Amino acid sequence: MKRLLLLMFTLVLLGAGATMFARALGSARPLDPDSFAAMLTRDSQLINETWCWRKICPQHMGASQLWQIMDQQPILDMQEQSSTLRSGAAAYQAMLENGWRLYFNISDNNLVRLLDISDSSKRRSLSAGELIAVYGTPLWMLTSQQSTHYVTYLCFRGWVCGITISQQQPILRAWSLIQSVTFSPTMATIGLESGWRWRGFRTYP
């Protein structure tokens, strides 16, 4: 029994140490002002305990407020997409002149439900360690197997998640690449119900 408790305690310490190492790894080197991590650090705001991007706060903002903010963005192109959330929801993809791709959903009651950010230029990379340096210790993670790939969500307090897509079942590490960052209380709530509580960089479950 004592050996089992000692082993469990050791695993907890290793997980906490790995998270601290990831935060140190993400913040050790000076950030390129044009990098993904620098943009998130600069443009993310914690408003009413919810992470927002350039004051766009999904689930707490109506469509009219969203369009006012988007009018101030350097948009090159915007297209309406087919929504995967539910009937009546509208989805849009916007391309900004500095290479950022925005995808967002507006529900049938004109509430912003989701905002996803990625780099369409593929010039900037974002690691899990850098994401942790920006948003702190993760709350949970979840890997979902699709027909041709795996999608892993790494989510934080304040309803923001990093998403990585891989062809094989991933083992998340501090240097693992994050493809996009999603601001979505709805997604984060689903993950709290079915995901794994974060215990550091290790094999889950």
C-alpha cells in the first residue's frame, strides 16, 4: 500500500514538473513579435473569467458587437461557411492581411458561439509549451478519433483550447505543435464532462 501511494505521489510530482518545464520552455526565449504565441499574449484578454480575443468573447457577445469589432480588423476576405453546430447557425471564415485565419459561428439567436484562430500562411508555429506559457496550467485534455485522423484538445481555465490534429494517436509533449486555438465555452464544457483531468505530459487515460 505504501509503495502504491509513493508511486502515485511520484507520478503527480512528475506531471506537475513537466507542466512547469513546459511553461519555462515556452517563456524562456524572447518572443518574435510576429509569432503565434506573441499574438495570443498581445491580443487575448481575460474578461469576466473568460478568455477573449481582441475583445471578441464567444457566448457573451451578440452578432452586432462582433461585426463592429470585425470592421476594425484588416480583413482581406470573408466567406460564409456551412455550419456544423446546429440548424440555424451561421459560420464565417475571415482572412486577415497578416496571415491569420478566423473561423467563427453565430447561433440562430445571434450569439457568437465559437472563435477559432489559425495561421493560414504556415509561417508561424505554436507549441503546447508556448500555449501553456500564455494561458497557464491546462484543466483537461481530450483526444477524439475521427475516420482518418485524431483531434486532441488541450483546454484551459477561461474556456480556451489548443487543437492539434495527427494521423496517429498522439502523445502530447511540450514541443507538440498546436494547429489552432479555439475560444469556446461550449466546447470547453463538453470537454469537462468527457475529457481527462490534466496530470501533466503523460499517456492518457
